[in-house]
Amino acid sequence: MGFYTSEIMTGAPAEFKTETQKMIYERLEKDGTEYTRIESDPGISMDDCLNIDRAFGIDTVKTILLTNRQKNKFWLYVTHARKPFITKEFGASLQIPRVSFADEELMMNILGTAHGAATPFGLMRDEAKDVTFVMDRDVASRERIVITDGDPCGFIAIRNRDLFRLIGKEPLLIENPAPCE
């Protein structure tokens, strides 16, 4: 059975699956930001992302919410979808102690998304105001990237400069030295 991806569309979906997804599209529409989107089967695995890449003709990115041991500091990291993520290297790049992946409850509380749907758009939420936005330098240098729309079945292609303007944050840039898989 194949992986479903819709045709490329513009405009918001007819129905929203989460409040975060609704907030994203309302902000995009209000601002008049250009974007395209697709709907798909859940884009969780690397193979899924390859199907989404083909649909857009642009590489998807991986968005990860990280926390410290005390769960009182957070980093939202946008990196290459096909590069391994090594927490030790991430911490060393920012000169911070050990970090780990945020659990589902923290994801919902901070970004308003479940695992598999983390998105930089979640930084527009009041609950995410203290989250540090971090991005791979290579990813930040792309004109456009593909990210989720707050749901693991929805993906948006958007210009980086528009994304940064909408969320009101410029990312800290770091290098992910790992080779692409």
C-alpha cells in the first residue's frame, strides 16, 4: 500500500484538527503570507518524509522540542530530516548541559502539538514564549522549507524569512556535522 500525498494546495484546510493548526492558518491568512500545503498519511518516518519531499520538490526538515533535566528550559531545533540528531553535539554547540526529548505532555503544553507534529509555528503560542529557537545553519540558508502545520498529516512549504517574521524570532544558528543518511 502506497503513502498518500495530496496535490499541492493553497489556503487553509476546510476543518482544523487542533487549535494550534487553526492558529497557524489564521495567522498565515491574516498576514497574507504565501505558502503551499499538502495533506498526507502521517509523516513520521524517514521514508514518509521522502514521499513528502517528492510531493513538494523540497526537502522536509525535522523539528525537535528538547528540554533540560529539570524540564524548565526548552529548545526547539529545526534540522535536516536525514541527518542523525546527537544530543551531545547539540548541547556542545550551544554550551549547555545534557538535553533530552520533551515528552508528549510537554509538547502539548508548550507547542500545542503531539509527537510527529512539532512545528516552529508552535513558537507563536504564549506558552512557548521562553523557548529558544535553534536551527541548522544549512536549513536556515534555504529559501523555503517544509514543516508540519501542527498535525502529522499536514505539511506547509514556506519561505524561511516569512516563517521567522510570523513567529517573531530569528533562530540561533548551529552546525550539524553529521552526514545525511
